[in-house]
Amino acid sequence: MSAYQVRYTSRARQDLRKLPLDLAQKSITKIDEIKADPYQFIKKLKASNPNHPVYSLRIRRDVRALLSIHDAVLIIHVLEI
């Protein structure tokens, strides 16, 4: 299976800039690590739209990345951190 591409929304890039450097780097590393099989590491948010579900990836105990995954084109969109 091919790895997914990761694309960051402008909001996610803005969120990364606000984080301390070490936490921003950890977030990017953690997101890159799940590209091969993202569903193994994420949780689907219950309140998300069933047609366009949103998932949560735990970066640290108090930090989460919100993701949208498009299987047809193998893309992970990072919505917010």
C-alpha cells in the first residue's frame, strides 16, 4: 500500500507557528509517522459528519491534531493542532 500525502491547511500551519519549537517539531514528526497506515493511530470524532469524518491524533497528553483523510487520493489533511 502506498503512503498517504500530508497537506497542512493554513489554519494548521498557523497553529504550528504558535507552538513552542520542540512541540511543533514533535507534531510534524508524529503526523509523518502515520502516513503508511493512519487508521491504526487515530480516533474518529463522534460529532463529525459521517460523509466527511474528522479524526484526532494524540501528539502529547494535552495536544491533538485534527485530521481529515481522503482515501481515494491517499491524502491526510491536517486541519488544526
